[in-house]
Amino acid sequence: MNADAGAGATPADVDVEESAGAEYDRMLESVDAGIAEARRKVESGRVRDAENERVRIKWIRALAYAVNVRRQVTADRDLQELRERVERLEREDVDT
């Protein structure tokens, strides 16, 4: 969230914006933890047999999926922040 998140907004608006931002932050923390675990699994250990290689490929797929989910959540968060900013600016414009 940017520094002027509450500028010109009512207390209720700020609470909604902060809770939405906190929700996105929690989602990103969870996805980041999954990415870290998948990356650890992909990068660790030696491949001794075909089964280990199949498991490693599955972890690579999981890592790619998690990175894509993180990108989507980040884009959603950014769009939400922009939407809130536009709404706030429109309210300020109506008030003036």
C-alpha cells in the first residue's frame, strides 16, 4: 500500500483498504513459502534414479505454478490499489 492510502478517505474506507492489503500480503507470504520449499526441493539432492527425476520434475512444475500464482496475486493487489485510488480521487473531485 502506498504512503497516502488514507488521504481524503473516511476511516471506514481506510480500514477496508488496509484489510484488503493485509489479505494480499498474507496470500503472498503463503505463496512465497511454497516457492521457497519448491525451489529447495528442486535444487537439493542428487538424481540417483528415474523415480527421483520424476519427483524433481513434479517439483519444478509446482514451482512454476506457484510463481505464476504469485504473479497473479501481485497483479490483483496492484489493480485493487489502483481501483481504490481512482475511487478516492473521484470522491475528492466530487467534493471540490
